[in-house]
Amino acid sequence: MARIFCVANQKGGVGKTTTCVNLAAALHLAGQRTLLVDLDPQGNATMGSGVDKRALEKSVYHLLVGLATLDEVRVKSESGGYDILPANRDLAGAEVELVNLDNREKRLRDALRAFDADYDFVLIDCPPSLSMLTLNGLCGAHGVIIPMQCEYYALEGLSDLVNTIKKVHANLNRELKIIGLLRVMFDPRVTLQQQVSAQLESHFGDKVFRAIVPRNVRLAEAPSHGLPGVVFDKAAKGAQAYMAFAHEMIERIKTI
Ligand code: ADP
Ligand code: MG
């Protein structure tokens, strides 16, 4: 059975896409059958996986509105080794069209369910909003991974996300849990970051992943080559952190 995780945070630029692409590639390297779902009309996870978002015949948009099956939409990321349901600007239209469709929050869940046996892990890259697309991500998942930077305002944004997750759990998806908080773009030389990191650990305990992803320019350079960071430069500190995170996830799913 596939374990499905939504990578969410309503703030932009906090490392959701970087986390999805690198975790997917790291899980593949660790022998896990992995599917990445790009739920952001910006299509960054698609491009970062080496798939050209401008040349898609079918995208996750077609899947959500019922114009294609998962099998018709999925392509392989040659650079990352995992499968991907790619996205581009078409997906922005789904937001409006979904409102008039039956079961509008559960379209992704229903589509994934039929292919459950094909994967060990499914990762969903959410857009930076608490929109109908993110709702589809949260309804389709068993758990949420929240990447965050250790800065003052990070904690403020977290409470909105946690409340949304609680509401989805209560009303739409009883399986949904917060799997953990992942500290990303971490710079241990900055005192405030150390303080926020310690605060997270004392407040959230083992909901904070042990792996910490440092700020690392190689991770930021990789997408321009259409490669996951863990493939682009596997010796870099950022790549090694995502490999460690993948192994932590493989351990963690045994307990959930
Ligand atoms: P989101 O998907 O949440 O909007 P991204 O993953 O696109 O965030 O990251 C935002 C920017 O930060 C991108 O330019 C990305 O390359 C860069 N970035 C992400 N993680 C790191 C990191 N650990 N070190 C350095 N740059 C990073
Ligand atoms: Mg993104």
C-alpha cells in the first residue's frame, strides 16, 4: 500500500518544492517506488524533475477535472528515477472548475487510490495557499510534512496551517496526521535560528524530524539543470541531509 504525504505550508519560498523533488529522488535511490504529484500551477516540481512543463500533453489538471486517468498523465523523471504527475499553468483553471464538480475535495484521492499498488511513497507538492488544490492534497494524504525555516514568523504561519489540518481531519479525512516538521535552509550560525529550532523541539517533540536541511547553494542550483539536488551533487551537505531525511521517512512509516 502506498503511503501518501502532502508537503504543505501556505507560505511561498519555504522549501516545499525542493523538499518534494529531493525526497522523491532520495527515496528512489533508497529503492522505494515513488510518485511525485505536482499540485502547483507554477510547475516548479515538474521542471525540477527535468520534465518540460510547456510540452505536456496531459497534466494533473486533466486528472483532477476528469479528462484523463492517472496512467495517461504520469511520466517518468529520467533524472530523478521516480514517476511524476506534472503540472503547468492549466492547473490554475482547476481551482474554478472544481467548485462545480462532485466530490471536489476528493478528486485527487480517488485518482490515486486506483494506483495504490504501484508505489511505496506518493509525495504531493502543494501550492503556497490554503486553496481547493491544497485541500485536494490534504484529502488525498495520510500525513503532512511541513518544511519550515527557523525564523520568527514561521511559528505564526504554522498555527493557521495546523488549524486547517485539524479541520480537514475533522470533516474530510480522518486519516490525516501531521507527520513532522522539517527544518530547512538552516544556518546554525544564526542565533535566532538556533533559538527557534530549540523552541520547535520543545513544543513539538518527536514531531520535529531529526534530519535538518542546511542552506546549501547546490540545492538551489540543481533545478536549473533539471536535476534533483541529490543527483546533481550527491556529496553536497544539502543532498546528504535529504538522503538522511529519506531514511528517516522510511523508518517513520513503520510506526504509522
Ligand atoms: P516553495 O516550494 O515552498 O515555494 P522552493 O522549494 O521553491 O519553495 O524554495 C524557494 C527557493 O529557495 C528556491 O529558489 C530554492 O532553490 C531555494 N532553496 C530551497 N531550499 C534551499 C536550501 N536548503 N538551501 C538553499 N536554497 C534553497
Ligand atoms: Mg513550490
